[in-house]
Amino acid sequence: MASESTGISGLADRYAAALFELADERRVLDAVAGDLRALRTMLHDSADLARLVRSPVLSRAAQGKAIAALGERAGLSQLTRDFLAVVARNRRLFAAPAMIEAYLAKLAERRGEITAEVTAAQPLSEAQNAALGEQLRRAVGRRVSVDLRVDPSLIGGMVVKVGSRMVDASLRSRLQRLRLALRGAG
């Protein structure tokens, strides 16, 4: 299993590096990053889409047609759509999530940023997102790119992960700790 994940990681890194180079040449690094973040959200939110990219049963043509339609409907840039077409043609859609992460990591590295994975119970406003980014920058001591996901099961609050450090300030975890404390007291 470890060699399989290393293989996917190496494959994803190569594809992401190629996309990064093309996006850099065309000066569309941010546009492609936005496309990839949107695609990552779609993959996370749609079980059908996740199955489509992982399915070895679907033909190359079927996967290519589906991913092309998705790219057009989602308004992805031409470069991102072309990239996804090549990935589908090469039967590598299964590695798309790892390619997305590798591209975003490469972009953050180029900018000297560190990425904070933030999971919030509800979407943050622009002002809240900016304030969170500033607080994280002060805490970490360098520029922070906030990768925000929404998970209503947190009930309230958020979970922030920067590197190997994680802070869970969600209402769900507080309730779990309270429940455990009450069991111990009873």
C-alpha cells in the first residue's frame, strides 16, 4: 500500500508540475488555483463525481466527455479544462485529488506561504476570512494561505490545522469532552 500511495504521489507531482509550468508561462497561476479549489470542492461534495474519477469501469471516452462537460458547466478556465482532458485521456483521473493538492502546495511554496486547513461549521465572510488569515500569520510568523472547508456537523466553531499542529475549537468536540467528563463524574 505504501508503494501505491508513493506512486500516486509521484504521478500527481509530475502532472501538477506540468500544469504549474504552463500556468506560470501564461501568468494564470491564481486562476488555475481557483479552478482546482472549485474542483476539489466538487469532488468532496459529490459522491457521483468522486466515483466517476475513480472508476476503472468507465471508458476513457466516457470519463473525458463527463469531465469536459463538468469543466464547461463549472466555468473552469481553458487551461484547466485542457489539463483535465489530458488527465482523462491518460486514464489518470483517479489521481486528480492528489494533483490538486500538489499544485496548490507548489503555489504556496513559490509564494513562501504555509497552508492552513480550516474546517468551519458555516462559511466565513470575507472579513472573517481576512481576520483569520491575519491571526494565523501572527501565530505562525509567515504568510498563511487559508484553505477553507465547511462541515455543518461541527455545529459551531472551527478546526484549524497548520503543518502538524491542530486546534479543534469546534462545538462538537467541546460537547464530546463535556460528555466524557460527565461520564467520569457519574
